[in-house]
Amino acid sequence: MMQEKVLLIIPCYNEEAALPALLSEVAKTAFPDLYKVDVIVVNDCSTDNTVAVAKQMNVLVLDLPMNLGIGGAVQSGIQYAFNNQYDYAIQLDGDGQHPPAEVVTLLNAQKKYNVDVVIGSRFVGNGDGFQSSFIRRLGIRYFHWLNRIFTGNQIFDSTSGFRLLNKNAIALASNNYPDEYPEPESLVLFAKAGLKVKEVSVQMRERQGGTSSIGKSASVYYSLKVSLGMFFTFIRH
């Protein structure tokens, strides 16, 4: 049986603290024989030793010439997956919040439900691991409500970056993907394209190093920008 190709996309900006343990954990994870799993670290112009750390771990490294933000970094990895004919692309954040063992959960869900996008969620089923701060949980509930209006889908963890794309979703996202805060807005994009989305329970962890790009002072800006992005994606032909 021919193995299906899986690309783990790890977008990084100043993740030298968390990246070594994450890549070591990926290397030790037992993936089903059905899949051939590759890893690409997308360095979004880090100012620390992220690139050096990644190169020491014997993984593919895409070193961007300019800072594109999380959406641009992820899309760069998705474009690599598209150009190299991967069957699945899975985003795995460089801060260590997404346990590599849960990648198997996403792959199993795709096979079980035959969907285009699988989202790893903290807020369905037994997703009882780290669930972020109270303020962020309020924001996530808000985006759940907004996403339901724009797509009709019940996605409770719409800000989750832990997600699997199949070939249909890879082709779409390689050509058109939100730039700065892509997770909620991309769900509107997928829905408009008629792609099937499934949310499944996963365990998540606290950030294992570095600092978040969205601090308390940026939360209001984040909410407004993403809300506008979702709206314009919804009305755009």
C-alpha cells in the first residue's frame, strides 16, 4: 500500500526555547505506517536562534526573507505542501502548545469523517487540557458565535491553529489565505468554498517558551481586525 504524504508545518517566530523539545517529541512520535510524515519549520524572520536550532534537528527549514506574520508563514508551508503534492498539511505551532501525539487524532478523524479540514479543539469532548486565560476564552466564545453567523457551522475553538488540511483545502489555502490572524477568518473561506470541516477533541498545553504575539493590549485590536476580516471574506465573491 502506498503511503500518504503528511507535512507538519511549524511556523516560528523567536521559538528557540520551545522548538528543540517540540522537534524531539515529533521525532519520537509513532505515526501509523499508512503515512509518511515530513516536518518543515517556517522561520518568519526570527531574531533569535530559531533557524540554527531547526537546522540542528535535521528537518526542512523555510527561512522567509521578510516577516509575513502567522498567516503568511503558514501559507508558505501550505504552498510547499501543494507544490510537493502532499496529501495532508498539519499546522503544529512552534511554541509547543500542540502535542505531536495528537496529530494522529487529527489524521484518524479525517479518515473517519472524510472531511477537508479537521480542527483540534480544547472545548469539545474531553479536551480538558490547558484552555487559555479567561479573557481569551471569552474571545473564543465570541468568535464561535460570529463563525456560526457567517458559516452556519458549530466550531467552538475557531482560533485553534492546530488543524489538518486535505488536498482540497491545501489547494485553496495555497492560493488564498488570511494573513495576520488567519484561524477564524479561514473558516469562513473554507465554508464559502464548500469544504467540510470537523472539530475534534485534543489535549493542549501551555506555551512551552517564548511569548505570545497577542498580549492583553492587543486583544481588542485582534478582535476588531478578525471580525472585519471575517465579514469581508463573507461578502467577497
